[in-house]
Amino acid sequence: MEINNYTTVVEFVLQGLSEDPGLQALFLAFFLLLYILALAGNTLIIIAISLNSSLHTPMYFFLANLALLDIVCTSTVLPKLLEGLVGKSSHISYEGCMTQLFFLTWFLGAELLLLTAMAYDRYVAICRPLHYSMLMSWPICVLLAGSVWVISAASTSVHTGLMARLNFCGPNQIRHFLCEVPTLLLLSCSPTTLNNIMIVIADVYFGVVNFLLTMISYSFIISSILRIRSAEGKKRAFSTCSAHLVVVVLYYSTVIYTYLQPGSGSSLENGKVVALLYTAVSPTLNPAIYSLRNKDVKVALKKLFACFH
């Protein structure tokens, strides 16, 4: 990426989670464990779904996409964080910072869109079961999943392009452990009005609109569940919905919290905790919340492990 002639900053310094050596060692062990669990859990989900023909359904197709997103999202952030905790380097080049920003924004936006697609899938399955095979045919599923990746990629291209046009004249200390739009805007010595406007527009679309669509889907789902006469049927359906809703609320609240204050320097420490939730904790928990508690996936995983014996 070519740097503007006015840009004097050629690298940024990422702020660590703690200056205390004891805490750094604790954080290193904790986030290394999270990273390994996230990679292992999501990779197992993808392999189990791919190899088991009984899981070749729209719901598990979207789960495989979610697992892939979690792998690439956490891999965009945690390796650099772990490198800083080891003490090797807290520096990141200008190009490296823009690259991390591009991919992180891409995957976060795609995950928000995918949660909406998954809510629609559950709506059709529960509220319109007789039309499920038509409304969720494979061409439609592939189109939905492809749109998730492409729309988010187009959005992050705009944000990264606008960020690359800004001048960074110093200081180069990023008060965060990653390169993210809100924290980088604080360091720019160029006007950031257009960036802030585009962030608000993206927030409204990715955050508010998709959240409302998800909630509307679930309002119909819950209404249909309440009409089920079987207590066991209600319990099973509510269990599936509650798990998805917990992740939806956690994920949306953390991302919106971060991006609704693009030019604000307040609550930066809280922002670090929030960022850790959606870049490290959520990708680790998603396999358990969505899949590992699912009987079909458990059977598929048992078959998978049996192949190694």
C-alpha cells in the first residue's frame, strides 16, 4: 500500500494489556489457551460437518461458515497479541496495521450478517416448515452465504480506503492491542468527518438493521413455539433459540459499543475488554454454544474421533 507523502508515521506501537510481568505471563497463558481452543473447536466443527452427510443441511452449512469466520477473525488478532505478550515486539508497520484493520472489519461485519441469515433459517424451519426445502434450497443458501462475505468485504474496502487517505503525523502510540477504526481515528491529523459518517452508516446497516431483522425473526419464532402443544417440543425449540439469542446479544452489544463512538477517547480500557470478547472469547465459545451441545454434531464428532483409533 502506498503511503501518502504527508504521512510521517511508518509504524505504530500497540499498547499491551498490562505492564506487569506477572500479569503478562498470565495473559499469555490464558490467550494462548483461548486461541488453541478456538482453532480446535471450530476446525472440528467444520470437519465434522464436511464429512457427515447427515449434516449437509442449511443450518449446518451456516454453522460451518460461522466456524470459518471465527477461525480467521481470532487469527487476525491473537497472534500479534501473543507476540506482544511474549515481549518480542509491540510494533506494527503501517501496512500491517491497515491489513489487520481490513480483515478484522471484514470478518466482524460478515459475522453480524451471518447471524441474521441463521435467524432467517430458523424462522423458515419453525414458522414455514412446509416451504423449507423451497425457501432454503442450496442455491439460496450459497447466495446468502456468498452475500455475507461479499457485502462485508465491500464495506471494509471503503473503510480501509478512507483510512489510508488520512495523514498520521504522530504520535504513533495506539491505545489498544489491535488496529481498529475508532482508535486509529484518534491518531489522525487529517479531518475524519467522512470516516465518522461512513462508520455511522455501516453501524446502522450492520448493527441496527440486522439486529432488528434478527429480533423480528425471533418474535415470529417465539410466537410459533408458544402455539406448540407439546411441552417437550417447546423446550427443545426454546433451547435452540436461547443459545442463538445469547450469542446475538453478546456479539451485537460489544461491536456496537465499540463502533458507535468512533472519535471518542473515553472508556478505552473498557474497549479493550469488549474487543477481547468478540475477537477471542466469542470465537472460543461459539462451537460449544451452537454445535457441541447439539446431538447430531456430537454423533458426528464421535464418528470422527473413532476414525483415529
